[in-house]
Amino acid sequence: MDNKSVKARFEPEEDGKCRGQMLMVCPVCNRKIREQALERYYEGNSENTVELCSDCREDFERDNDVALEYDTLNKPLYGKLLAFASTAAAAIDAQNQGLNERTAPMVAYALGGDAWQSGGGIWLIVKRTADKRVVTISPEVVNEYADEQAFEENRPKSTLVMG
């Protein structure tokens, strides 16, 4: 997202059921939608673009008492749409920082570990080593446990507080 555009991101589809139909994530509401359902609005004679789903467009129209009848918008209307989309996208970006349901499995895969939700929406990476140690990684702390039993009893051998 630059300061003149808000664009959807590509979401790889895991099940492969809809080959040839890219799955996108609306930057305003964070819902997955098919690329064909993504709406694009342009600012006048520029490449500035706002992409969003029809539900978010309807919310914008209702909130601003306007109807987006064309995909090319005049500068004042585009500015309102950009502000609407940018505010929502920034909130989603802030929410997505750190480990969560979406990021934890990717980080775990990269580290050869497992994503684990410890409760209360807190996600950890759990890495079991060849010598039976268990290492947990969260945005706040990294703990090393001597073995599985120490992990289950929450007795870390060493701790590194992040930040």
C-alpha cells in the first residue's frame, strides 16, 4: 500500500479447488474473495487505485451518501474513498503484526516447528530439537525447555525476553 493506492493482496489457495481463479484478500475488511469479485477504482488520469470488495464499497457509499457508478473517480471522491480504505487497511495491518492464526503457521514451517495457540489468542512457535529440547517462540519471549515434560510443566531452562 502506498499513499495514493490501496490494493488487495494475493492469497494462495491451499485446496486447489478453484484453479485459475485467484483468491484475493480485501484490504478494507480482510475477507477472502475471488479476484473476479474485486472492485477497482481509479483516480482520474492516474494509476492510483483502490481495490475493495462490493460489501466494503456499499459501506463507503452508505457512509458518504454517494454512488460509485464508474470505476474512474474525480479527485475529491477518490480522496474520500482512499481515506476510507487506507484507514481500514492500516487497522488491519496493525492487527496482523506478530504471530496470529495466519502468520504463525508460516513462521513455524520456515523454522521446522509447529504453530500452537496457547489460549487467549496467543500464538507460539514450538520447535522440538533432535536432542529432545523444546523451544517456544512468541513475540514477547523465547523459552528453552530441557525436554517435553519440562515444557508441559512450564519449567524453562533458559528465557530470552524480546524487546
